[in-house]
Amino acid sequence: MVNFARLGQVPAILLMLAFIAKRLLYGLVVVFGVTVAVFFIFHVLPGNPEDSLGDRPNREEERERLRVAYHLDQPLPVQLALYLNDLSLLSVHDNTPANAQKYAYQPVFGWGSKVLVFKAPYLGRSFRTNVDVRQTIANDLLGTFCLAVSAMILATLLGVSWGLLAALNQGRFWDHTALTLSVVGISAPAFITAIFIQVLLGYYLGEWTRLPLQGSLFERDISGVLQVHPERLVLPALTLAIRPLAIVTQITRNSMIDVLAQDFIRTARAKGSPRRSIILRHALKNAINPVLTTITGWLASLMAGAFFVEYVFSYHGLGYDTIVAVRAQDFPFVMGATITVAVFFVAINLVVDVLYAWIDPRVQLQ
Amino acid sequence: MPNERADHLLEVNNLTIEFGSQRSANGPSKPVVAVDQVSFKISKGETLGVVGESGSGKSITALSLLGLVPAPGRVASGEILYNSPMLGEVDLLQLTENELRVLRGGEIAIIFQDPMTSLNPVFTCGEQLVEALQLHNPRMTSGDAKKRALELLSKVKLPRPEQILNTYPHALSGGQKQRVMIAMALSCNPSLLIADEPTTALDVTVQHCIIQLLQELREEIDTAILFISHDLGIIAEVADRVLVMYNGKIVEQGPVWDLFANPQHPYTKGLLACRPRLDVKLKVLPTVSDFMDADAGGEVIEIVGNKFRSVGEAITKNYQTSAEVKARYEKLIAQTPIVTVRDLHVHFPLGHNFFGRPKGIVKAVDGVTFDIYPGETLGLVGESGCGKSTLGRALLQLAHPTAGSIIFHDYDLCKVSTQQMRRFRRDIQIIFQDPYSSLNPRMTIGEAIVEPMRFHQIGHNERERRDMAMQLLETVNLSQVHFSRYPHEFSGGQRQRICIARTLALQPKFIVCDESVSALDVSVQAQVLNLLNRLKEKYQLTYVFISHDLSVVKFLADRILVMQNGQIIESGAAEDIYENPVHEYTRTLIRSIPKGSMEDIRRAMLRRKKLQPPRRKALVGG
């Protein structure tokens, strides 16, 4: 009865907005934590960013230039503060034309040589390619996004249907088959399945499937026009989908079996509801929450980079470029990629929580 | 009676329901017979009460009428002839799933035991009602269905029906949910309404309202009711005729008056005798086993020449006179209290805001003051949510008091250190409600009893502790051979006795019994209550007995505290509270208890006769 009164007073939409605002604030804390942690981890790792220069001519000069440009000559805490200042939407900079061009900022308030500005987060330029990290990440994200989303759509459609099939035939042939296959799917390591699928479908059966062994979804041709190659998406998406597919199948199955044993299912039967309505309306809507958690959790982590799969299939996405960057000790890119991934995690989790409340009225947004 | 057949709505003949197969060590597997050759009839407009304890097969029988026997159960043989207004006379067991679906919820509706779990949490009450309506009236528009749903909700006397239409079940109280269930069951004017323990999960005052509602609706819509309950008191109030089921068989059936006035079967006699009574205080509760015994094959054997020859004798031979009760009470309160509770508060925060401050406070226990005297049983009664369990836990420091003091042996338990409290735990013990979840399934019974002894260094060595545990098992009427068995091998009543043995292992002075018999069947409950009384005398224990069941408390307690909204609203000697309740709430509580006395049955029958159409007068008889 308490709920009655309280819901009556505050409109649901306001509760929802307050919840979103609060979660965004928490999200900011998470992203900050990740940034600081990765910053220090990167610096305790052996090796030196300057080594990424390799054996370029006038190496010493380049080194010196990098040191100054990236403040590598400063103590770590100062470097961190400067990095965070670059990252922040509101930041303080020397008011010089060079800075104005570098950060593309909107001055808010100036004093002396300093100015408080409003700007987009600045992630620096890659040590390796000297391209603005934001630009590379933006290019990568589209490829990774297409890959992750198509893998998850595949995993969800197949996983939920197989899970339903298994739950409705509990203890019988289809149930055992689905369970056995999903155990295989969960336990097979990604690098094995990636190579297996690549060799089997792309090479031995390549004549028949006509699918390429490697390549990116988006590629600029010689004239600089962006080309889309949808056929290059198939094998990596299939490989990526295997493990989430196995897990979604199991979660759907278990959740459905739980829900089908509940009292309200018996009520629905006693009402005279047809079987189809009992399964799809009464049961599935109740069983879907854990499935949703799994799906979105996987989507987030696939966005974080399907490192192996992208690497094996030479699919240029966030994962591929991050591996290259880590090997090259390309600090700005690694930091930028990590922060992007953290932001994705926060955003997807927020969407999931709102979805929960929408599906299950018992979930209270707090 | 002329034209008897046409008057029958339902006729069940030799119904047998089996469950899976019990694996035996050698030889072919044998299915468990849950319902064994059951035959009964229900006439139009009649209310048939079915009484039995858990496992008697009463719910399964009801579910079989709708073809809803859960797997691995199956109807092995028999017929269920149903006189359908739509299909004519049919055997429900021969119908196809689609034909059955037309009857389910349409002509035969059911109300389940637990309203908390029986409504789908992700649809509003309105959506669920409209679904039921549209399933059986395909031509009904959504607008009409909504209008009808609104009507139904006001018919079951829900306040603000428009609002409830758009409310999800979790926002309603248990009683309100059960009203929605009833509205749903009545939505298509069923000819037969099955009510499977519809009030068991509800508080006694709510139960009273629901029973009244069902009575009124019955007159209004002229439906036959199959009313299943374990509580003879409720059956006495609602039923025209009664079936008594035991171990899958019907052991006795007849008009309600005859059955209560002159029970024939020993099991019925036992059931009637073992209910704690409100009128007189008994020394020992009669139990079913005083009247009957079962042989290895499950056949009932009446005990001849037993302690009590009849229900009446069972009562007249062992009640306590009011002088005895009074003398005992005065002797008790002349002592110095063993526990003194002063102005105790237990508050719980209600969610936290961003800075970790509580948004609101639930005052579970809100300033209570009382004493507990050595050797007494203090009854603590109230409805769910009144704070009685929290108070019980606070006495053991399992819930942490916000303010106030609990003085035990000159120490304030609210202020002592954790180490000191650990020492006191030996003296203050608790027996929980659910004997199924309060024993660790991976620990043998012996281990469960010995473990706390080891911890509190009772007994000099393992051997001595083992012997003590064996003795305790015998004290609670179990056997030494049970020592190395696991909990799943025992029934609910046995487990609760194991829990009692574990509690006694520490030789406590003071035991809190938190709804300790609520999960048990009434015949088992009587045994456990007798055991508790016997142990109290033997070990000079002091009990705080927490229960929602006033008749149980009345039997056991010397003094009673009545709680409402975290406060004690009335306290005093048990007899006084029942005879002269002062507070209005106490009066309501006592009035709501279904008593099942002959006087009540007669009154209920007269009331029904007055309201009923003449056709049914013959059924009630007299």
C-alpha cells in the first residue's frame, strides 16, 4: 500500500529521469577510476613509449619532441593531471592560438595567460601514426559495432529459440542436444573456433560459401571512397556469436524452466489460456530479465574488442587496433580505447536497468 | 429424492492418481498412489468441504478436475462425470486439451492457496482479468471487458477498483490479491468454484473477511464450491457437507453437523480433538495417535480401549480448572523477572539516498516494555508485519535494537560486547518457523546437535557430547539410530523436534519459539506443542512463544502480549485476554478465529438456510 501513495505523488517519468541522472554521475566516477587505473598500469609495464619510434632517422630529435609534447619529462602525477585536464569537458589551458587549434575549445572565462574552456574530450595523437586518436577510434568503432551487434543478434535469436525449445522438452532429446552443444560452445576457446571456422568455411568450403578469409567491413579504395564489404562480416560474426549463443541458450532454458514451475503459470492454465499464450505471454516476459542481462553484458564486452577474432580475420576494429597499439606501446591510443570501452559499459548498463523497469514493474529505480 | 441425477453437478468415481515411480532396491518400480479410489458427488449450489493434512491428496484431487495434475503425476483410473451447461454430461478425464480449456476458467474456476505467487507479476490486475474474460467471451470488446472487470473488482469489495485495474500485483496486500483472484475466478460465472486453501496464507482477520465474501458471493451467483482446507474451523463455517481425506483415501463423509457432532472414523475424532481450543485450557493436547494407528501398509487401525474414548472425553478428562490456572499465574508473577525489557525500539532504514542516509524508517518495534518471569510461557501474538518476530530476534540480538534495554542477569544485552554476547547465546536460544530450511542438509542430525555443544564447550570430550546428543534425541521422542541420518530423511514434525533437540543441547534457560509450529500439520502440531510443554517442566525453561495463531498461544501461554504496529496494545493473563479483551483490535482478532464449535455450525447453517433459495433447503437438512 505504501507504493500506491508514493507512486501517486511522483510521476514515473520524473523518477526515471532522476534515476538516469544519478546513474550518469556514478558512470562518471567509473570512467574516472578506469582512466586512473589504466594510466598507472601502463606506466609500470616494462618498455618505454619512446621506443615505439623504432629506427626512424633523427631519432633523438624526435624523442625530445615527443617528450615535450606529451610531457613525458614530467613526474607521473603531473602527467596524470595533464591527461585528465585534456580529457575533461571543462578544462584550463594556456590561451595560445596553438592550443585553440589543438583542442578546438570554446573559451568560457580567461585570466592572465590561462583560460577556462569548454571542449570535446581530447585524447591526444597516436605515437605511432600521429593521427588524432579520436578519429581512429571513430573509424574503428563503426566496424566493431557492426560486428558486435550482428553477432549478438545472431546469438539472441538462435539462443532464445533453442533455450525455449530445450525448456519445453526438458529432459528429452532436444534438451540434451542443446545442453551438450552449449557446453561445447562455452568451453571452446575463441582462437580455436576462429581458426576452425576460418579454415573450414573460408578455405575448405570457400568455393561453395564464397566467403573471404580475411578483411574489414569498411575499407577505403585507392580513390578514397568508402567501400562496404558485407560478406567480410559473416565469418567473424559467426565466430563471435558462438559463446554468447551457448550461454543465452542455457540461461533462457533455465529461466524458462523456473518460471514455468511458478504458481501464476498454473493460474494461467486454470484460466483456460492456450499453450502458446502461456509460453510466449505469461512465461517468456517473466523469464527474459536474466537473458537480457546476459545479452547486454556480452554486447558490452564484444564492443570492448573481440581481440582474437578481429586479429585472426584481419578485421579492422577497436580490438585489432588496440592489439597493435599495445604492442607498439602507443599510450594515447590504448588510453583512448580503454576510456571508450568504459563509457560503453556504463551506457549499456544504464539502458539495461531502464529496460528492466520497463519489463518488470517490481523493479524499482533507485 | 426424485430426479437425483439431474441435480448432480459433479460425480467422481473411483479416482486414482499415481505419482511417478518409487525406485526400490530390487524388483519392479512401484508408483506412489496419491489418491486412492476416491468417489464423491457435488450437487448444484452445494458447498463441499474437503479436510485433510498435507499429503492427504486433497489438492491433487481438486487439480485433477481441471486436468492440471502436475507431472510426474497422472490419473491412473476412474471417471469424473461433470454436468456441463455447455457440453452436457461429460467425463472430464476423456476430454481433449482444447475442450478442457473451454471449461477451465469458464465453467470450472479455481482459487489457489497463495495469492502472492498466483498472479502474474508483469501484468496489471486489469490485464489479467480482461484476459480471463476475453478467453471465454471471444466477442467481448476490450472496452466491455474492462467495464466488466471493474464491476467484478467492486463485487469483491476492493477499494478504488479503477486504480486497482491499473495496478501491478506486487503493490497489493495479500488479502487484496486474493480478492483479485476471486474476481478472476468468478469472471465467467462458473458452475463449480474450487477453492484450494484460499485463506491459509492470510492473516486471521483477512481470512475472516475473505470467508465472509465467499459466503455472500455464493448466495449471489449460485455456484457450487469445492472448499479445501486443513482447518476444520473454517470448514465448519462454510461447508454443507464434508469429506475427510487421509493418506489418499476418503475416510469419512457426511453433512457438516453430523460429522462434527458424531465423528465415526478415528482419524476424524483425532483431528477434532487435537485442535487447541479457546474455551478451556487443557493440560495435554489429545493427538491423532491417541485415537488411531497405521500399520505398515498404511491401513488405519483404531486404538480400542485408549486414553480417551471420544472427543468429549478427551477434553473433559484433562482440562485445568480456573483456580489451578490462577494459582499458577500468581505464583509466576511473584518472582523476580528473568528478562526485563524497557522501551525497546528496533528501526530499519528504508532505502538509502545518494549520501547513504536512510530515506525513511520502518519502526518494526516501537517502544515496548515488559518482563519475562522464570518458568512462564509468554505468548506474543499479532498479525504479519506487527513486529513480533523482530522483537523475538531483538531479544537474542539477532536484530539490533535502536534504543532501549534488555536486562538479562544484570547485563544489558544491548550494550554487552560481541564476546560477552556469545556467552549469553548459550542461555538464550531460538527455534525457528521453518524446520525445512533451518537444518543444514549436508550435516547429519548428530553433527547438528553436537556442533553447538562443542562450540560452547559442553561435555568434556566428543564421546560425552555424543552420548548427550543421543539422550536428547530420545527426549524429543526420536531414536538413537537417527543420530547419523541426514535431514531429508525426516518429516516436518520430526525435523522440528530435531531443532528442539539442538536448542536443548546448550541447556538454555530461555527459548524464543518463533512461529515454531506454524509450518506443521495440526496433528503434528499437537505433538510438538505437548513436547514443548513437557520439556518446560523437565528443564524449567522459560518460553517466549511467538505466533499468529491465537488458539495455539492460548493453549500454551500463561501470559499474552498482543502487538500491533510495533507496539504492545494489550497484555495480561491468557485467560483474561480471551475472556475480556479490552482493546478493539484484540476483540477483532479473537472474533475472527474460526472456532468450529457446534454452536457456530448451527448458526452458520441457519444463516445459510435463511438466505438460500428453497431448492437448496433440502441439502442443508433439518
